[in-house]
Amino acid sequence: MFNFDDANKKSKEAVDTALKTYSETAKAFQAIAAEAAEYSKKSFQDAVTHFETLAGAKSFEAAFELQTSYVKSYYENLVSETTKLGEMYADLAKSAYKPYEAPIAAAVAKATKSAPAATSAAA
């Protein structure tokens, strides 16, 4: 028999879970955007400083040394930042999936449990 109280309770739990997930996801995206903006700002400031220094170079060799040092530093910072952002996106995906992990596992278990019975009945 259909129980409206149970259906209402399940519906409320589903909505609460969805709202919590959306809130956490929005916060994570805000943190990612803030991190990306901060990196962009720092990267731009570093580039301006580098080109000011490069403009004051007295020889080709000095300019080459400055450019080599800058490119190496830029690459290391870029790799570090992309790794950090990748970890933030991975954490976001894990936290978004977490509330749905148990219901999905239960549904899969129920489906695999009833699947052999359904295929043997069809044969």
C-alpha cells in the first residue's frame, strides 16, 4: 500500500540533499574561481615585473638569462597551479557525488539482485 507520509519524507530528504549539494558545489566553484583569479593577477604582475627588468638588460646574454629564468619559473608556477586546480575539481566531484553514493549503490545492488531472476524467467 502506498504511504503518503513515507513518500513525503523521502521527497523532503531528496530535496534537502539536493539543496545541500548545490550549496556545496557553488562554494567549491567560488573557491576555484577565486584561486584562478588570484593566480591570473599574480602571473600578470610577475610578467610586468619581468618585462621591466628585461627592458633594463645591458646585453643580449643578460636578457637571455633573465628570459630563461622567467620561463622556468613561469612553467613551474603553472604546473603547480594547474595541479592545485585539478585537485580542487576532483574534490568538487567527490563532494557532489557523496550524497548520492549510498542510494546509487542500493539501486545497483537491487538491480543486480533481481536481474538474474528476470533473465532466467525470460529464458
